[in-house]
Amino acid sequence: MRGNSSVSTTGKLSTGATEIPCALGRSGIARIKREGDGVTPAGQWPMRRILYRADRIGQLDCHLPAIPLTRNDGWCDAPDDDAYNGQVDLPYPASAEALWRDDPLYDIIVVLGHNDDPVIPGKGSAIFFHIAQDGYLPTEGCVAIALADMRKVLRQCGPQTIMEIIE
């Protein structure tokens, strides 16, 4: 996947000839994304970096920048805040999602380049590629796969990898 991968409405992540089941946003895939709508945004999104729980995952075999999470890491989802759609330290004065979770969903987070260049308030935040819940339950707008599949996929990713989400 040093090239590209694609995700479709069928709930499959394609990497070359391999198809992997994935979870998508509770409202499906759409080109128009708004904060809190549960939509996985259609488009081509670069894989920016990885955030991970080193205490649970250990070292990652990947070619993307990988940064261990700390207990106070968060992601701002307040459209009227200057840090909107960015990583923040918790506690944070505006609304922010905790990245250090009790469940395994954010044990590995790949930050996708959605609404980050430039950031447009209200167009969606925290669009990640992360670990799926058992049964591939819908996400809040992210793409999620099983941990074992994530480890395999990340070995193939590099700084030029693009995730294409097809409507």
C-alpha cells in the first residue's frame, strides 16, 4: 500500500488484490461532511501519521511517522475553536475527544488528511483509520479494521499512501 488503498460502501478495504472487512460511519459514505453527522467522507485522504498505545501495541512495523499516545492526548472537535480538527492536551477548554481509551478502538490511530489543509470549521474532525469494534459496528465517520489486519496493512503503508474512500 505504499501506493493506495480504497474503501467502498460494501464495507471492504482493498489493498492490491486483498480485500479486508471494515467498518464505516453510521451514516455511510458521502462527499459532503459535517461535524457530528456520522458520515465517512468520500475522497482521497493521505495517511499523515500514526498515534498508538505503546503499552498495548509495542513497536509498530510501519513506514509512517508513529507517535506513542499519552493519557492526556485529545482531539478537538469544537468547530469554533482555533485547535479544531487537531491534537490537543487534555483537559482542554473546548470540546475534545480523548484518544487514550479503555477499549482498544484507538490502540492504533492513523490520522487521515481530511479537512486539515486548510481546516474548515464544521467540515468534520477526527477522521481516523483505527481498530474496529467486534462485529464491525459503525463508527462516527472513521474507517476501522481488525487489529491483526491493521498490523498487516501498516507494514505496506508509507508517506505517499492515500486512502481513497469511494461513494
